[in-house]
Amino acid sequence: MQDLTTGSLTGHLLKTTSFMLVSMIFQTLYILIDLFWVGRLGTDAIAAVGLAGNISFIVIAITQVLGVGSTTLISHASGRKDQDRAMFLFNQSQVLAMMVAVIFLAVAMALRHQYAAEQSATEGMRVATEQYLLWFLPAMALQFAMVAMGAALRGTGNFKPGMIVQTATVVINMVTAPFLIFGWGPFPEMGVSGAAVATLLSIVVGVVWISFYFIDLKAYLRFHFAHWSPQPRVWWEMLKIGLPAGAEFALMGVYMGVVYAITKPFGAAAQGGFTIGLRVVQSAFLPVVALGFAVAPVAGQNFAARKPDRVRAAFTAAAGMSAAAMLVVAVGMFFGAEALMRIFTKDPEAIAVGVEYLRIVVVTFVPSGITFVSSSMFQALGNTIPPLATSTLRILIAAVPAVFLARAAGFHLTWIWYLGAIATLLQMTLNLFLLQREFRLKMDGAHSPIPQPATVGIITGE
């Protein structure tokens, strides 16, 4: 365990953010390289991987639910220096993750043929999708265990093992994929299935590797099978914190669906320009996403340790770092928008749409960064309902008027981008207001210990 309740908050944030950022950069690199190799197999193979990617969004949303709840509660226990409870919560999170993984795998495997048939435009695409899913779905099921263990370590302030293991699995995946896809050397030529098998092998290695961090008898968190008896009340403690965070992710998927539907009449070039612009923006936000992952356990430990000044200071430091970083990125992207678009496409219409999108959306970079950090602070305080509410409001303001405006004469795609910018500014304002309210309710004038669920008997066996 790393004690985040003492020492430089900025130092803690920078250190933990750097670990998360390395993992995210490698993950992004893997996606691009994997697409490069699969692209050599043709359109059907690319489309098959794309359909599987839709399922991975479901997995990410569910693991977000489990990860946020585990990190928050374990960071609170760690902040109180309550190792017994932290270990109990860790073991319960593993049981919950395994149960959800088994359900996911059973349902997904049962429906994979139907999913491939209904979503595929050609017979070749259907076959490729089924081949890919046969190996990809077990890989996704194993992700639940790896994410749950990584989230537990983050709750104790230990980001390094997760970074090392995740980076290693990405490297293994990148290296083995072409050998299994094309049958290089002694390996069989598996085609699109090879890409999925490479993913499965890398995650198996990752799960085994990260498990060793919990076997050492001196480890702060370790496997303790006496704590594996299912405790639905404890699971609910995790889920009520994590569910709103997962719902936020799902809302973003809904909004993207609305945007793609609106852009469809403008043609493939418009959709392509928006898609490229969106990917560029998502890449630009990697540092802020990493910072958000870092600030939750830092603030969570200090909140549980009854150090309100450090909690507020953690937010101030993180918000300042986020705003500064995103301001630099916004300025660079505004002036370099056309050059960025030309890296990915030569279509002048797609470039025009992408440049227009980027030069409007950069206005939201600073407020979006602050919003992301403030949402992570709500996780640290154990109340994820406010950011879900503001996120829902933002989606409604951005999406509902856009649907109606799309039918108006003279409608232009820039109207959507401006609506999104207004909604983002409003969300940041509401998040900051609600966060100050949360600070007053949970920290101002509070000196008694944070109430804990009655789990002493469960932990000690009394």
C-alpha cells in the first residue's frame, strides 16, 4: 500500500497519472496496430473486428461499474488504515467480478451466432465475426478479473503493477497477432481468429501475472478464501457507487449513435471526417482520463482519513493540471486541425468536416477536463449520482434539440458541435456547484469517523 494521506499531493497525482497514461498509450497503440494487421485480411475481417468492438464497449461499461466501486471503497478503507476491511472488500470484489464474468460469457456465447447473423452485411462477414467471437468472448470474460484486481491496487495507491501488467499484455498481443493471423514460422495460419487468440493469450498471461501480487503473505491485499462467501450487501455497496459511472459511459454511446444517425444523410465523407476528428479528440484526452483515474484514490484515501483540506487541495491541483494541459492541447489542435486530418485522409470533404469539428470542439477541452476531474472527485467521496445527473442533462441538451434541428431547412453539422459545446459548459458549471455542496455536506464540521457497514463479524468470523 502507498499512503496517499501524507506528502505532496501534486507529486502523488503526477506519479499515479504517469502510470495510468503509459497503460492508455499502449492500449491505443495496440488498437491501431491490430487494425493494421487485420486490415490485410480484407473488408469482412475489419467489419468483424468492428462488430466485436461493440461488445467490448459493453464489457468496458460493466467493468467500469465494478472498478469504480472497488477503488472507492478500498481507498476509504486504506485511508482509515483498516487493512482487514480493505482485504475483505478486495476478496468480495473478486467474487462479484467472477460471477458477472461467468454470466456475461454464458449469455454472449449463446447469442454470438444470432448477433453475427443480424449485424453482418455479407456471408463472409458473418463467418469472420463468428470465428473472431469464439476466442474474443472468453478474453473479454477474463478482463473482469484483471480489471477488478487492478482497481483494488489503485485503491491502495499502488498503480505500478497494473501499468506493468497491462503494458506487457498489450506488447504480447501486438507481437503474437501477426504470427497467428498469417501463420508465420511454426504457427498455424488462423486468419481473423488469430487476432482474437492473440488477445486471449495475452489476457491469460495478464491475469496470472497480476494474481501473483495477491499471493505474497506480506502483501497489503491478498487472496483470502474465507472471505469468498457471497455478501450481497457488500456487493450493493460497490454497485451503488459504480452503477452511475457505468451509466455515464453508456450515455456517451447513446449520444454517439444519435450523432452518427444525424450525419448519415450528409454522406460517408461527413461521417468519416467526424469519425477521424472524434478519434483525434479521444487521443488528446488520454492525459485527463489518466489524471481522473489518479485523483479518485488520492482524494478517497484523504477523505477517509478525515483530511478535508487535502481533499480540496487534491481537487484544486488536479483541476489546475487538467486545465493547463488541455489549454495547450486546444491551442495546438486549433491551429493544427487541417494537418492532423490530412494524416488520416486525403478526401477534401472529410477534411473540411473534421477541421470544422475540431476547431469548434476545442472550446470544450478545458471545461471537459475540469468536468472529468470533478466526476472523479465524486467517486472519491462515494457519491456518483450527481455526475450521472449532470451527464444526463448534457446529453439531453446536446442530443434532443439536434434531432429536431436536423429536420430544419438549412441545417448544418456545426449546429451539433455548438450544441455540444454549450452543454459541456453547463455540465462543468453544475458539476462544480454540486461538488462544493458535496464538500459541505460530507466534510465541513465533520469530525466523527465515517460510518462503516457492520461487517466486523463477517471479517473476524465472530
